[in-house]
Amino acid sequence: MDSYDPLRDYLLTRDTTEFVLTFDQIEEILGFALPRASQRASWWEKERNPENARPQRDAIRDGGYAATRLPDDNGVRFRRLTAKKFIPKH
């Protein structure tokens, strides 16, 4: 189990297209303090180079979202990667 699996699992339960979590909320979900590097936007954004893969990015992507640190440094915006498809009941 990866230490960022709780964040992935939390994201999998979400059904909104976009939402914001504070750093405190993320730490509560994870059960540990985020590293200092999490204050940098690049720590959250998807990797441009597969060699730069990070477990937190994998957890966010596997949870179905992309993440962007807010410009005011108060949290992280999560946006769904793909919209859930509506399947009509027959």
C-alpha cells in the first residue's frame, strides 16, 4: 500500500467535477503531514516526463482527477479527468 492511497480512495468516492481541499483537509485524509515540497505547484501537477512520476500524482490520477495548487497557497483544486457517463435505466 502506498502512503497516498487514502487520497486516491477519497477521490474515487467524489462525484463532483471540481472541488477544493485545503492542505489541512488533505493531511487529515492522508493521516500525515505533507512535505514542504507540497507548497510548490509542480508537486501537484501531472508529470510531463514519466521519469518524474511521483506517488502523490499517481494517486490523484488513479482517483480520476488532476490537481492544481491554488495561487493563494490555501489549498488544491481537483478537476475530474473524465466526466462520468450517464447510463439510462431500462
